[in-house]
Amino acid sequence: MTSRTIPGVLVLTALHMGLVPRVDLAYAGAVLSERSGPTPLIAGDTTGAARTTPDTSVDGRRLPDTAVITTSDAPDKRNHWLRAFDLRSSSNKLGYFLNEQQIEAMHPQFTSDALRRVPGVVVGPTRGIGNSVRIRGCPPLVWVDGQRAPGAELDDVTHGSDVAALEVYRSLAGVPAEFTDRTATCGTILVWLKSG
């Protein structure tokens, strides 16, 4: 879901890969219509309520005087990433996903311990603290809360008890576009922490 703000106008657009952009108008949490292309809502004040003009209608129905839209100047990116994780875990068949409950049930001392049962992932000892993680014999690219950690071992940048979710991709196939790195020939691991 993307949004852009123009003084006095709020446009909400949902982009679905490979499909036409979809715009939803909402009133008190209910979707009134779906239209292709931008559909403006006139902002009446800065408290999050958007007021429509008296002659505004949707599919022949007049909109109520007030449409409630919740906005934030600083969106909680952590919640965004975890919602995106939930969507991918239910629809992406090319990755391996571990949520917070699954990770906690394993009681991992190190984050890498949670990956011991992931097909195609080899977890081995290191000379230092933690374990090494290998996919097809080489280290995968690690991302922590949307930040790239090139050359880092998973246990060097995370601790098992701090992890809310893990995604493992053994190749470039299935990796979300925003985390695609063509140099990640050994797979990609996305880590989402409990507190960001």
C-alpha cells in the first residue's frame, strides 16, 4: 500500500505486482469502491479525518460527510515488514519461513540454530562465537530489518532471542524485489527483529 500527500488531497494506491494499480476509498474502515487510477480524498484537517465535498459520489452513492483515514508522519516500519512477512509466508512457495512462535519453540541459543531444520541450509561450528550458515557451500547474504549486512555471519549480527521472523531463500527465485541482490548467489536470509 502506497500513499502520497498533496496539500489538501490524500491518494491511497495499492500496487499488486503485474496488475493495474488499485485505489480504495474508505469510510470508517469499510471499503466503498475500487477504481483504477488515482481517486482523491479532500483532507479537511490534520487530525487524520478527511472531509469530502458535498457533491462527491461513489458508484452513484453520495459519500458521507466524513471519511476517517488514519495517517502517520512516521509509519512504524517494523510493523510494515512483519505484515509483509506474513503475506509472503502465506503465498511465496520459494522461500522457507519461520515466525516468532516457531523460533521460540526451538529455544535457539544462536539465530543460526533456528535454521538447522531448513532444507538446503548447513549450520556448522565456527572458531568464534555462534555458527556459520551455508547454502550450496557458501555464505548467504543477510538482511536485518531491511538493512543489508554484506559479508556478515548471521550470528554476528543477531541473537536468537531477539528474532521475530526469518525468511530463507536458497536462490534469487522468490526473493522480494526490495531485497534482490544479483550478487547473492548463495541465497538470502531476511531477519526481522522483535524491536526495531
